[in-house]
Amino acid sequence: MVRSALKAKSCFLAITLLALVAGGSLIASAFERDSLVDLEKLTKKCIGIKKPNECRAALSFAEVLQLQAASRGNYACQSRLLGLEADLILIPLKAVRDQIVLKMLKEVEMFCDGT
């Protein structure tokens, strides 16, 4: 059941990413605002639980947003998302402090909002 939910979410993200890359700036900006809220929730869940599966969901979501930022030429946003992705990989290994991840998340919100 969990796998089917993750698969459905992955399909939704892929379809949404394709729609955004193809155009639709009004839809794209609304998607990004909602996406940043979703990314924050997933990241905080990863920080709280520190389990690979929880962090993998946040990592996958951040990767979709990172590709979207790159396709739009928002390299400041893209680089922060890549940094957050690195932190999300390190969380289950307990190799990064929570405050560092939260600081990177704030930078993502600052540089990626409304692009």
C-alpha cells in the first residue's frame, strides 16, 4: 500500500514537472508555492524521524524542484536545492545537524519562492 502511494505521488510529480517545463507560468508559480510548503513538511518529517524512507521522499521531491529550477535558469534556487538534497542524504547517517538543514531550507524558500 505504501509503495503504491509513493508510486502515485512520483507519477504525479513527473506529470506536473512535464507540464511546468512545457509552459504555464501561472500554474508554475502556484505549484512552486505549494511545493515549497510540501518540501518543508517532508524535510521536517525527515529531520524528526531520521529514517532513510522518510528522507528519500523529501529527497525525491527536492530533486523534482531542482530540475524545475534548472529548466527555468534559476541557478540560485537550484544550487540551494542541491545543498538541501545533500543534507537530506546525510540526515539518516546523523552526519549533519538539524539547524544546518533548517537554515538551508530557509535559503531554499528565499531563493525559490515565486520563480
